[in-house]
Amino acid sequence: MNQRIFPSILSVLVILIPTFQGCTYGDAGIFYTIEKEVFIPDASDSLKNDISVNGLARLGTNTYVGTRSLFRKADGDSEWQILRPAEWGSGYSHVLSIAADSSRLYVVVSNGEATQTKLMNFNGSVWAQSSGSVSGKPVRLTPVFNATGALVALYLSVHKSDNTYAVHDINLTSGAINPAISLDEPIALPVQAAAYDGSNFYLTAGDARLFKGTLTNLTKLSYSFGADLGGVSTLSAFPVSGAVFVTLSNGRVAWSTDAGMSWSQSGPHSKQSGENPVRLGHIFVLNGVVVAGSTQAGKQGGGLYELVSDGSGGARVQNLTAATTDINNYNSTALSSATVTGYLSVSGKTYVGTLGKGLFRQESSNKSWTWE
Amino acid sequence: MKKPTLAVLFLINFARLFAQSEIEAVPIFAFDQRNLGDKALGLSLGTDIPLFYQTLSGSTAPANLSLGGFLALDLDFYLNNNWLLGGRLRGSFNATPNGNIVFLVPILFKGTYEIKFWPFSVPLWMGAGISFISFKQAFEVNPALQLGSGFYYHVSSQWGFGLNLNYLWIAQLYSGNESPGISSDQSRLANFLDIGLSAVFHF
């Protein structure tokens, strides 16, 4: 009997021991993570926790979130209200993108198959289709902020029949679509992000090129970042006030203080040892710290990352710390491993939208996140 | 072969089947005497109670998990009437405060001493092995120990039914080199208690 059992045990051990090599570690120990997990309040029943957010906007005392639908929540309310204005027209039920200036909400709507799209605007009481001639389908709105976070322009990407994109700016006085702006090279993706430093406009379109120029005439910068670009923003925060920041697909943040003539880069950040660096996208300021959102999800590195001093004059990207968030609360959210699709700062609150993981809200008073 | 011959053979076998059934219908004396080579297959189902975590410095913290469920399969080989050697495959799940599920699947080699007072038996056992742990995107393999006991009522020589109570201990030890966010002070010794119903089949 023993002659049969012990060789069997040995065989099983030989089979099982290699499984130790197949471990996939998380950001922290499993039981440690569970021990520290705190309950994340779910503030709203009407906004599902598995939605993908494609835009956030603020008009008056209302906050808007675009998913496939348009939701609105007034200050003081706890629930989000879904909007289906009849003025959008028959069949136009899907929201592709939203943005707002101080007087209007803009929404790109489409039919179910997205074969037809149009830009609608809402002045707080009346919906209207934005006038103006476009040769293609409007698909994405990109707000342009200055260093203090004020909206100075709004770009509209239009998908053309040759699979490139025209970029129009919106007349913020009338809500109309102005003629296409001039880019010295065609772009094969919608505008990803745009910024204004007080003198120049900057624009990225998800590839390796950064465009710079006036509102309506931008040219490609010759500088090579060595990676695709994510977000671009002018932020009055560390490491250098008033710089132009660009996030990169190699886990780095680049910044320029001379209008894009020369650039500095942070060190890269990898969520997992040996894994590819986190691909960074949206960049904004959270509780006074420059923060970038990931364009990936899961173990490859979702969530938010800080840009901090590396102690030797440079900067590095790292996981969020207590400076920007309640760590146990943040690590307990689905946001910490999600693709970040948008953000909105509203008087003491920051909303962060995700791909398929819903919308999160942080109160700056306690730096903890709530699932909307 | 001709059809009549086949029919006769069929009838003979059919008759044998009935004859065998009559013999089996005669009450036989149930016994609980086991010998080297006898085997026992057990199935347990019940509640998994997360108890607490302990750090390597000795401090403890609540397990922060909900009650869960477990299912275990045991296969043991009798060395003699009281001692068994075998293995256990156990699976369990528990939920965190936000509904994230942690799955534990220990595979243990176990030794059992069985106290017998027919028609009851009380097995006392200890197992050691590894535990597969899956949580969100993480998957780890950790050393595990389990102590267990049971109380069975044997309705026949083959079948027994009863309760079991088991203590599971998993050592999740880190050196700090596993990933950038993991440090050695995140090592935890996790403690769970299983309470369940069992059925055991001897063959």
C-alpha cells in the first residue's frame, strides 16, 4: 500500500510545485488588500455601476454625465435623472460625447447604428441643433481649458468619408459649428485632448503627434516623444506652474515651460514588475497634485497616478498617496483598476468617469470616493 | 449465433439477476472493521467562517469577509483500522464589503485517526499543502494547514453521515519582491473555520 501512496504524493507535489511560478500578484497582498477594504457608498440607484462614461459637463447648478444616455443631477439631489429630449429627433437616442461652456451644454447624439450623428446644444431651457456645415459625422467634443481650468474653446471632431477626421471649433456665443480648422497633417483619430497656455493651443489625437498653434491653425511639433500621446493640459501645479503637460503611452509625463520648444520627462511607472508601463491619458489636478488617468484597465494598470518630485529636480509617476486620496477607500473602488474616460471638477468635488465601471465622485474635504 | 440461443442466454442471466437480488435482500451484519487498502470517499458541504488575520508581528485584524460556503472532497486510504492517509480538495468563497469575491482552493495531504464506537465514529485529522487564492486580478499559491474533526453516524458498513468542523490556516508570506506595491509587512496568516455536513462512502 505504502509503495503506492508515497510515489503518488511525490508525483502530485512535482505537478503542483511549478504552480508557484504562475502567480499573478496585485498591487498589494491579497489578504492585506481585503483587510483594508472599506465599503464604497453607492450614492445613486439610477446611474448603474457598470456604465461607460463618455463625457462630463457642468451647466448652471446641474452636472451632466454622458453614457449611451444623458443623465443630469441638480446640486442637492441624490439621484441622476435620465434625459431623452424630443428635440433630438426620432431615432437619435445614443449619446456619443458631451461638453459645456458657461452658457450651453453640447451633446453629440446618434441613431442606434451611429450611421447618423448631429450636434445638439441646450441653453438651460431649449434644445437646438447646432448650425454649421460639416462634411461627415460629428463624433467627439473636446473642451479646451487654460491653466486656471477655465474653458476657452471647444473642438468638434468630425469623421470624414476617407476615415480621417476634420476638426471644427464651436462658436461659444451662438453655439454654431465654425468651419474646419487647419491642421498641417491629417489625423486618423478624433481629437483626444486639447489645452491653451495663454498664447498657444495644443492638440493631441491619440498618436505620437502634438499640434500647436492658434485656435484655428495648428501645426505638428517636430519634437519626438518616443511614445503615443494621451492627454495634454496646461496646469498650474507641480512640478512647474503654467507648463504644458503631455501624458505618454510609456508611463511617463512630459512637460514644457517654453511653449513646446523643449521638454522634460518623468520616469516611467509600471503597475506590475516586468509589465509594460501604464498608458496614461487624461491629466488634471486633484487636491493640488497633478494626476493622470490610465487608458488601460485591470492588472496592466488602471486608475489614477500622481506626478511627484523625484527629489533630484525631476518628477516621477507613482500610485496615489494620502496627498490626493483616502488610500484604503480608493483601493477599495473599482476606479483603482479602471480605464479613466473623463473628469470634472466642481466646487469641492471631482467626478471621474470610467470605462464600464461607472462614475466616481471624490469630496475634497475627506478625499474619499463614492460610487455615483 | 442463432436467435433462440441468444434468448436462452438472456433468460438465464435475467434469472441470475433476480437470484442475486434475493441474496442481497438478506440482512447482513454491518461492521466497521477496516484493513489496509480500504478506501473512504467523503463529501462535505457547509459554511465557511472567516475569523481573522494575523501579521508576522502578532497583531490581529478582522477578516473583513462575509460568511461563505465551502465544498470539500476527501479521499483517504486506510493503513489499518484507525489510521488513514489521504488528500483533501476544498473550495470556498467569501465576499468583501464591496462584493468582491475571494476564492480559496486548498489541496492538502492529510493524516487521520478515527475513533470508533459503532455505529459512530469521530475522525481527527490534520492536513498540509497549498492553497490557490484568486481575488480580482491576483492569483497566488500559499502554504496551508487544516485541522479537522467530525462526528459520523454509519447507516451501513459503506455509508456514514455526520457533521464536521475544520480550522483552516493559510500563510500568505511576501518577501517584498513580488510587485512594486507589495512589501513584507503585508504578510498575513489567515484563519478560517468550516462547519458542514458530510457523507462518507467506504469501498
